[in-house]
Amino acid sequence: MNEGKLREAISVFVGEITDIDSIGTGNICDTWLVSAGRGKYVARLRPIGFTRAHVEADQRLLLWLAERGFPVARVVSSPFSFVVSVEGRWLEVQEWVSHDSVYGEDDDQYRDKLPELAKLQGQFHALTQEYPEQITKPERLGATPIGFMAKYFEDPIKVGMARYRQVAPEDRKLMQLVAWFEKQLLSIREQILSALPSLPEVVNHNDFILENLLWEQDKVAALIDFDFACSGPHYIDLVEGVHGAAVFNGKELVHWGIDSDGSVRFEEGRAYLNAYFQEFSCPGFDSELFAKFLQAKVISLNFYPAFDFADTGVKMAENARRLRLLVENLSDKQLY
């Protein structure tokens, strides 16, 4: 990226720049902290594939949320628009949000903050069920309902299953487990596909995790990173939170945190759902269908690592066995 062109583009929004520092090259955006005469800002450069329409739709959503008092970063506009093209990518600028804390998975307070995350997610969905626009994203992000289906079903079925049949075709026990996962994914896929048209829509943030909350004096100052935001059934977003509370444990036993016995933290998962439902009543919530969404996420996140993180066929089979136990446990009524 040509720094001169970048500074010139940002100055259209904020005036003369006194300082600029890179604060992240993430999976989606390149980000800079900018100081100018008017204050501090965050400049974000979307990757190739995002159109002007995608980015401007996110800006309108942020403005709409801010008008209704929801904690988000405030959008900065240039005299001409909310975005500027820089070398084929779209630049956006937001006001810097003052904060003193961001909680990561290694922090002691992480699990204590999950109920607050759940309440905010419920508030977000209750609010955005009234949002007047349909928001879309590039399908490759897996944010749209169609993209979700590809991410959680088609990729594991087409790529993963075929791959491990080639790796260890002589291991009968392992092949039985692979066949079980394939059958499960196909069955879950059909159930979700048939239900999608009838499910009410909200705006899904699609990365609603504690790491995307900024805190100031123990209160949420802003929800950030709306790059994946997309219209769709709230189950898609809610799955992320319940997975974090009930399944993910921050240890890479299999990659995304399967406990050694494939157990589920039922009490913490229920606490997340209860806190969420306090803010969003979810009429017609189908716990059995939601369990299918959660099972699909767990299989998708863990299927490759269950094999990749194993150096022997025996270890592969043991990881897969634990993953199967976890998937079966997620249908337990104790969670809902």
C-alpha cells in the first residue's frame, strides 16, 4: 500500500494528519489509528471483493444503530461520501472509541463477561429485526444464509470427507467415524435448508464475540468489526455465543477446544441463552433446530483439526470419537 495515497485518502475525511500507526492487518481489514487536528480516528481498508455497496451498507447500519443508542463507533463522512477508493479497495473512517479494556479468551474475566455479551447480542437482534434494509456480503465470507451453508456443510463434505478417505482408507474404525460425520452433516443440512425460508430475520453481526467489545469503566463502549454483518436468521449469530459459552474452552486439544471427554458445559450454555432471551423474546424459537445449527458449527470447526492435529491413525480415531460424543451431547435437552 502506497503510504502517500493512503494518507491523502484519509485526510479527505479528517483533515491534516499529525500521526498514523498501523494497528492491525487482520483476516478482513487493514487498520490504522489516525491522529488529526479534529481528534483520533480509525481508518479501515476493506479487502478486494467488497464492493462500495457492501461498505456503504455497513455505514448506514452503524448510523442507524447509533441513532438508537446502541454502542457502536461513529461513522465519519467525507464531503462526498462515506467511502473512498484506494488502489481498488474501499477505505472507511470511524471515530476512535475511548476504552480501557478488551477481554480475550486468556483473561480471567472472560467467562464472567459472557452473560453481558449475551444480553447485548439479544438487544442487537431485538433492534435489528426492525432494520429496513437487507444487508449482503460476498458469499465466501460465510455470512449470508447461503454462505453459511457452504461454510458449515459443503466444504467439510466435499473436501474433508474425501481427503480423509484418501489418507487412511484401510482404517476401518476411522472410516466408520468419517461416514458418521458425513451422514450427520447431510441430515442437518436438509433440516436447516427446509427451515430457512420460515425463520424470522435480523442483522447478524457474525463475529459477536467478547474480543469485539470495547469496555470503558466496566461498561460496553462499542461493538466493533461489522465486516461480516448480514441479514439472516438469528440462529446463525446466536450459535457463536452459545458455542463460546458451552463448548469452547480456549485449549487446543483438538484446535477449537473439545474437552478431553467431549463434554458440554450445560449450565454455562443455558445461562447464555437465558441472558439472551431476557432481551430478545424470540417467538417460535425451536431448540431442536438451534441444536442442529450448533452441531453443524462444531463439526465444521473441529473436523479438519481432529485429524490434522493427530500424528497417528489411532490419535485421529480418538479425536474423531470425542468429536462425535460432543456432537451427540449438543442435542441434550439440558442445554436448552
